[in-house]
Amino acid sequence: MTSHNLPTLPELRQQIDGLDEQIQQLINQRARCAQQVAEVKKAEDPTIKSFYRPEREAQVLQMVMARNEGPLAGETVARLFREIMSACLALESPLKIAFLGPNGTFTHTAALKHFGHAALTQPLATIDEVFREVEAQGVNYGVVPVENSSEGVVNHTLDCFIGSSLKIIGEVELRIHQNLLVAEGTQIKNISRIYSHQQSLAQCRKWLDAHFPKVERVAVSSNAEAARLVKGEWHSAAIAGETAAELYSLKKLHENIEDNPNNTTRFLIIGTEEVAPSSDDKTSLIIAAHNEAGALYHILEPFYRHKISLTRIETRPAQNDIWSYVFFIDFEGHQQDPAVKTVLTEVKGRVRDMRVLGSYPKAVL
């Protein structure tokens, strides 16, 4: 196509305005349909407290990505739909989400990624507090970190499950991108210290050695705290994520400065209800084994025989029994799947105790 055949700029803008009008009408049409869904659910169950269905949202996002034809990336389009669904759900009642705070942490980012910006997020100081707030029904759900691809498992989260009746209803995988942030007006030559959490400083050590070898590195309680400190200083910088930069209106001096670009953290969504199958699920177990030779083999053998893929095994000390241990096991499939049902029945007969922590959709975004 030659330049003579291209539409004019006013014509293209008029076309975009027309498309925007159609998109707006369709979004509101979808919102009205979502309101009708809520009315049907209320009629079926007047005691219903939440209209959020993890398996349904996972299915919608999977379909969005599967049918996407570009030029926008599938994940980009899915993120747009995630915000649309979040806004539609908030028409009835915004979800209340507790997370390991403070505001601006990667756990905060994970909560917004999973539930959208229409959810009401509440930062709490410890993982224990997040569990307690969900158990007390002060919030609908909680978001806690469980493992990092570089640092390993978050033992505190696993230990909280040992004494809790809460279930896992979802998961979030978040690529950890670190940014060097400064307040408006800060000049590179004046930076004399860099704040961040000790893990983030370690994850960016090679980059810092190459670019700021003589600048003092100060470890603080969180990346969000680092961003807060920098907001009021003209001679410092912070290493933190996107959410902290937005929250404190900081400028990104350098993006993606982590030494390992594939560093990823997995977060769990905790709640009180069972989740129906989504067609692409995980299940998590906690098992107290007999103190005998071959105990772990007897637990794992049925998974091998029924061709069920394990994704993670962790061991933690039992809290009330010295020199005894519990196993945390994640595997592919839903507890309602026939093969999984068979395996769970077999395993339960081979151990002292077993509890299904939840079956839930695999992370989509």
C-alpha cells in the first residue's frame, strides 16, 4: 500500500473514536450481564457472601489468551480483561484482600495482579496476621508468598497451614523486576546511598557493583519502605518494584536491574471455600507420615503408578511432635478428578494424617 492509499490522520482518529464507543458500550453491557449473574446467585443462595469464582475467572482468562490474534500480546489482553472483571465484580461488593504488607511490596503487586485494582487491599505486618484476618472473615481472601525461584520456600507460610483450617483457592506467579527509583529532582551524581530489602540488594549485587560501586547500600524492612524513605530525600535511591514506584510517585532511573531476569515468586491465595475444577488445576496436600523406613516412598508411589505429576515437595518439622515431620506436596490435577481421588484414598491409608489444602486453578497470568 502506497502512502497515497493510506487513510488520513483525521480519518484514523474518527475510526478510533468509533471503536472506543463500541468498546465502552460492550463493557457496560458485560457489566449489566454480570449484575444479572449476581441476582441469580442471590436467588439461589440468599446467604452468599462473595460472587468471586476462581475457576470461572481462570477459564475466562484462558479463553481470552487462546483466541487472541494480536497485535497485542495475549497476556496484555488478559490483563485488560482482568481489570474489567474486577470492576464488574465490584458493582456488587468489592473484594477485601489482606496481604503481607506494607503497601508497595511485591505481595501487594501480586494481589492487584490476581484480583484487579477494583479490589480493596489491606496490608498486614506478618503472614500470621493475614491468616488470622481471613479466618476471622474480616476479609474475603489473603495473599501470601510461598516460594521464590532463587531464594527457595517461605517456611513461615507453610508453618501457618499446619495449624490453620484455611484452604488454597488460587496462585499467582510474579516475575520479580527490580528498578532503581529516585524522587523528582534527584541527580545521579548526588546519590550517596541506596535503600532496599537485603534480598533485593543481594539480587542486584552485580549490577550495583558495576554502576554504583562506591555508593552505600542500606538494608531496610521492605522495598516499599525504601521507596517511602527516598520520597523525601534528594541524595538517595531505592530498589523496588513497579507498584512502589507508582505509590510514591518515584522516577525510574533504571529498569530491570536484577542479576537474574528469570527470578520469580509464587504467591498463594487463601480463603475458606472449596474451588470447582477449571480444567487446568493444582492440588496441595499436607501429610504427617509414619515414623518408619520408606515412609516417603509409600506416599509417592501411588502418584507414580497413576501418572500424576508432582510439582513440589517440602518437608517441615511437626509442631507438636519432636523429631517428626510433615510433607507439603503439590501436584497437577483436581481432587475431583477420578485418578486423583484414587491416589488420595490410597495415600490416606498409608499415613498418620492427611489434609487437602485445596485444589485450585494454575496461575494464568
